Amino acid sequence: MRNKSALFLLVLFMGVNTCMWANNFKIPQVTTFYKHQYHASNRNWGVAHGKDGYVYIGNEKGLLSFDGVNWKLYELPNHSRVRSICVSSKGIIYTGSAAEIGYWKRDKSGELKYTSLKPKMVGLTFHNQDIWRIFEDEKKQIIFQGFSLILKYNGHQVASVDMDAPPSLMVEFNDRLIGGTRRGNLVELTEFGLSNILHSEYLRGSFVKAVLPLSKQASIIATNNKGFFIWENSELKPWQCEANDVIASEGINCALSQNGYYYIGTVNSGIYVVNTKGKILYQINSKNHLQDNTILFMQFDDHQRLWFTMSVGVGYAELNNPLNLIIDHSRNIGAVHDVAFFNDKLYLATNKGVFYTNFPKGSTLTSFRDFHSIPELIGLAWSIKVIDNQLLCGHNKGTFLISEKGVKRISRITGGKSYQLFKIKNNSYVVQNTYTELVVFKKDENREWVFNSVISGFYEPTFDIAVDHKNQIWAQHIRKNELYSLRLQENLRDAYSYNVYRQEQGLPLDMSSQIAEFNNRIVITSSNGLYTYDQLKDSIVYYDEINKQLGEYKSASKIKKQSENFYWFIKGASIALYDFSTENAGKIFQYSFDEPHVGLVERFENIVSIESIGSFICLENGIAFISDDNLKLFNQKQSSASFALNVRGSYSLRGKKDEHTLRIKNSTILELPYKHSEVKLNIATLAAPGKILHLKYTIENDEEKEVHYTTNPDALLNRLKPGRSKVSIEVVDMQRNDVEPLTFFIEVEKPFYLKLRFLLIFGVVLVLVIFTSYYRFKRNLNKYIKDHKAEGNNLIEPKKIGVEDLLHQKEMLEEKVNAQNNQIATGALNSIRNKEVLTFLKSELTEQKEILGVRYPDKYYKKLVDLIDTNIHVEDDWVVFEKHFDEANGNFFSKLKEEFPQLTPRDLRLCAYLKMNLSSKEISPLLNISERSVEVHRYRLRKKLNLSSNSNLSDFMIAY
């Protein structure tokens, strides 16, 4: 054990430089795609970037197009591979393959169409030749190169370039096309043909793979099998550096330069990142990001991302992300819980122990390769923190003090998770929460932290602790929905006050809530928003003022202080940094860990900010780091929008078989019929190829505004109201803040009953119906009044009427009463029918409203329903019908009930309809049953009436 401790101290404090670092270098964030994603061959040859928002990749099966979300394969007419690609300044996509050259253009629907250039080759053939490279020269001519020929296309015809010794595949350098021959010559392609630049024996038997800038006077020439050479003053000499010693034997295939760094693609070892001094800074290979180490081609896009093709897959490296991801692919470090910076060394507390590496300020960590573990601290370490210039570690074995003297245990109480400084009468102490207790540390006579006491009476497991401005200790229970506050006495064991806050005192019922200090206040996180302690009410209250400023991050699970007025918020897999230095908080950075192999440590998420260095985000298998300088640069770049949204819309005019697809641009207007008023959107952008986009789309019309948030690139707009709607789409993830929003319009045709012509015709017809009805009513009313006046006059003179006349008049009056009773009964029957029709119409309208939703405007639906309701009589029409029908037919119902008391009310209704000589078809809607059920009912009625099978039921009722 002593030997291990001695070795640890020797390495720890001798200042050995064990950290692999480089000033200002940002670790590439690599994303790769494989054939199960793009549905083509494993092998990819070339890559180029279009002006239309697509990346184009030459694949063994054809041409792949990629918009950041969707892949599509386009095959050549001869089904051969696409070996090389070039997108011209006019946006035309030129490709070369086996004995074939041509170009691709998009049609109106957005599909690529191929045109061969072989008909433009006058007197030329190239049998068994592959085209490996395509360039555009200064005169906008397209250059096609194979191993033994060079072709030029000027827009009209294809011509060949005469040459004695064909060069190796040429490369672009300072707007020049340069290549090397196997004889050791370096040549340049000009408008007059090939011209020699220099001859060197160093180049004999090699292929020139790249020419890279080194200084104003010097360049680097990379060869396939001899490494790198410095080209200066028409002479070559080997580049004496680490990169040459390591990479020369790996088979250099391609190389590019960007911002003072070289990116070297090899046959055997992936991609090396090298600085101008020849030092290898980073390596992208099968040990960390790739499935295959053979790099076939590389190209930068307009946003300084390095795209590369491989024998197995295709990918890109993001070089300017402000966040550096350092992933432990070997899984030796484990899940990181905490980070500390002490004496120019970086310490990690993980579930496997405590690790450290040399880390001078200004360094950038790129690997865990040179981290060392501390032997005494192997095992679960929860926390590591510098307090008063002393390094404390909370471990499963207890609490330890790490110093130049070694590792010393200062407490045997296990599970120390976090520390907080507090004061009593200007003396500083440390409180620590553990698995079961709260522990207090003080300084001894040597000014070192030592164990003092356990707070008596408190034996609860807590997740986190905080100290407010009055030095009151707050703790959140790890399982119960309880919050505790304590104020210690001078003996550091007993509490002056001990309060418990539960749901009754306003604590949110949320088991994921945690406690934090925020702007000198105690806050509690929850899924509904932040809560805070109100001293006047002595309760927990909703922190409305801050919640309104945080947006979606009001439901953050953790809050970590970055610096004065700056706080990190952690919500799920996302983090955000807010600035509270002004009245309204502003979000200045956001990042989502969406990649499947990178994530925060669930339930133990942590961000540690170190002054003048930056912030460390603890991950399941590594750490992420963002420096303060990179944060400033990130905010300076926020105003420039450089990526476009690529939105495709699918819609139909007549039905599913009549589907149209088009690319939607700003201010596009889609015109849709009312019956097919839905649009399917596919949203893509190259801002984050292959990664999750946080999208917001807004639909706005004259009546309402709908806002939707989604991470699904496919959206269905299917409840569009008649008229014009404005649709806006934007990326709301600040990680992708340089994406231009897109706005377009959808014009839905009005339904026929809302069109002006229909409304005019309907209005005229309605006026005519009302006028005619009123005229008829007036005429009948006048006739009724006139007739009754005449009858009254006749009754005044009874003496003039004889007995016979009176009897005749009595018969006429009885007939008239019977006729009126029949009319009233018939009217009541019609009323029943109308009421049933109106009820059916109302149910149909309700069913259509449920199906159409907002496409059937509420005001029109309510107007029709109200109109139907006012015409459905409240009076029981059947009672009216029964009364007058009985009087008009000689007490029909009374006699039936007396003779056949077993008849039900429903039987009596059927008897009445049969007496009126109605058929089963006419009776079925009146009884609201099927025609078949009417026949069954007639059969049962016949049995109740004891009628023989020869008797006709209808005739019996008519004669009864």
C-alpha cells in the first residue's frame, strides 16, 4: 500500500505532463451513417454539397441525396457505381462512373433527372475507364479525370487533354489543379494542357494525394506511401515531425486543411488531426467513432464541417461546436459524478473511483488516455470539491482529504454526496449530506478540514442540500416528499430550529424535485415549474416571476450556478444556460444530448463550473466541456442565419390517387379544395444532419392561432379552416440557432354553402318561401274569420229555422267536427313524422361535426342546431293525435282497450296506423323500428286479437 501511495504522490505532484491537449483545439463531434440508414451499398466514393440544401454522395449503387433527414438513391441508366461528384457554380450535379459522364438536375417535383454527356463526345471514347475526379476550373469548364485521360466540358462539347505521361489524381490548391507522375514530376493543368512545376526523386513511385498550405512561402505535399514533404523555393524536403513518423506508413488517401489544422484521411487508421507543427492532436478511427478505418474521400462544406466517405459508410465531423465531448470509449473511467480543478490538475469522481490528469489553464482535454486513478479511492465516488483551497472527496468508503501529503480519510460515514459552506458567528464550517445523516466539518489547528459532529436528531437520507443567506441548512428527502430546514447551535450538533415542509405547506407533489440555491433564494424544482420558500408565509410557493422567463426550462430538474447571475438548468437530456443580469432572463446557450452513445448521468446529472476555465458536464461515459471563451464566441455568432429549411409538401386535389408533391419555399401559396384540405409536410435541414431537431410550427388565420412543438420531421396539417392560413416553421433549439425560419400560406376553398353565389340564391329562395307562407296564412285567417261570422249570424235567428233544417244542420256540424278531428289527427301524425325527421337531422349534424372537427365552423353548426331545436315541439304530439283520432273514429281506442285490455300503448299505435291503411314501410319510421320488426309486431298483434290466419289485420282495423 505504501508503494502505491508513493507512486501516486510521485506522479501527482512532480508535474508530469500527462494531458493530451492543444490550445484552442476543439474536439470533432463525429456523426456516421451506414447502409441500413441510407439503403444502398456499404462503399461510398465521393461527396459534394449542393446549393439546394442537399449533400450528394457517390455510392456503389448510384447517387445518394441527403437533406439532413431523408436519404434517396438515384440509379444511373446502366446501374453502375458513381465514383466522383462535383456540384458546379450553377448548381448542376456532375457525376463520373465506369465509362460514363453526365449531370443531374431537379425537375418541378424535386426529383433528380440524369443526362448523359457521351453524345457530346465528338470522336472520343474511353473504354474501361473510371472517372475518379471532377473539378470546375476558373472558366467554369468541367474537368473529368481518369487514370489515363482528362476530359473538358465547356457546356457544348467534351474534348480531351493531350498529355505524354498521365498524372495521378489531381488535387485543388489555391485555385490550381496539381498532380504528380510516377516519374517524380509535379505538374499543373492549365488551359494549354499539362505543365511541369518541379521534379523530385522524393516523388518517384508515389502518388500526390494533397497539397496543403504551411506558410506564405511553403506548402506541404502529402503522398500515398512516403509521407509528407515541405515544398519551398521549388525544392522538396521531408517534413520532420511526429505526424510523418506515424502516418506515413498508414497509407495516405486524402488530406485537407482548415483554420491551421490538417485532416489526413488514411487507408488503415481513419482520420488524423495534425497542427502546422506536425503534432497529432486527435484521431478519428474505429476505436471511437468509425466502423471502418479506410477513408476514401473528404470535403468541407460551407459550414466548416468535414464530410468523409468510407469503405463502410459515410460521415461528417463538426469542427466548430462550442461543446467539446470527451468520450471514454474504453469504458475505464465510468459514469462521471463530479469534477474539480486543483493545483493545475483535473479530478473526476466517478462510479469507479477518482481519476486525475495534468490540466494547466488554457488547455483543452481531448482524451482520457492519460488519466490516472488514485489507488486509495477505487470504488464509488460521489463528489469531489475544492473548499477553502482544500480538496474533499465524498466516497463510498467515507470522506477523504486529498493534499500534497497524500490521501487522508477524515470521516468514516459513507456516501458523502455534496458539501455546503455555512457560518456561525463568522466561523466557517462545512455541512455534508450522506446516505443517512448530515455531517459537519471544521478546521483544526493546522487549518485542515476535519470531522466535527453529526447533527443530532436528523437521520434522513437526502439527495441534495443548500444553504440560504441566513446560513440555514435545507435538505430534500431522497424518497419522501419532504423538505427540511435546520439552523444549528454553536455546538454544531443540535438545531435551534427544525422544520418539515410537506404538501400541506405548498411543497409540490413531485418525487423528482430537488433543492438548489438560486439568486440568494432557496428554490425547489418540479415538473410544473420552480417553487421557492416564502419567509413571510413560512411556506413553499410557486415562483411565478422566474417561471414566466424560463419557458420550457421552468420544469428543469436541477439548477447549477455557473457564475454571478448565470445559471445552468438541466431538463431531461437537455441543458441551457440563462443570464439573469437584466430584468428579463435570457437563454444564451442550449444543448441536447440526443446521441444514443452520449448522455447525462440519470438522476445524478451535474454541471461543474470552474472560474476562468469553463463548465464541465458530467456524462455516463465521459465529460463535455465548454470554455468561457467559446460561450462568448457562440453568442457573437447567433445573429447569422446560414441554413435553410428544406420543406416538402404533399397534398391531393381529388383524392388519394391524385397526390402532388412540391418543395415549399418562403411565401409559397398552396391552394386546396375544401374536401381535401390537408397537407403532409416533411421538414429537413442540414443544420444537424442525422440528429434530432426541435421544431415549432404555427398555423394562424383570422379566427385563431395554433402553436405546435415537435421533434418529428413529418407533420400533418389536417384541420385547416376555409380561407387563408399562414404557416410558419422554425427550429427552436439554440444548438441549431442559425436556421432561417420558413413561412408559407395555405388557401382552402370555401364549402359550397359559404360561397357568395350560393348564399345569394339561398337568401332569395328563403325570402320567397317566407313571403308565400305569410300570404297563405293571411288568406286562410281571413277566410276563417269570415266563416265564423256567418255562422254566428245564423245562430241569432233560430226562430226562422225549421225542425228539419235543424236536424240537417246538426248532421252537417257533426260531419264537420269529425272532419276537423281527422285533420287534427292527421296534422298531429305529420308533426310526429316531422319531429322524427328533425331529430334524425340533428343526430346526423352532430355526427358530421365530430368527424369534421374544426373544419365545420362552430358558428354554422350551432345556428343549424338551434334552428332544429326551435322546430321540435315540446308538446306531446302523440297525445293530441290519440285524442282527436279517437273522437273522429267513434271512440276507437276506448273500444279496443275495453275489448282487448292486454294491448300495450305501442300495440294501440300500430292499430291506429293500420286503421289509416298505412303499409309496413310507412309505419316503420313512425315506430322507429325496421320494416321487418313491423311485420313481427303485426304477427304478435294478430295473436292478441285472436284473428285467424285467413283474416286481414288491416281490414279488421279499418272496419272496427
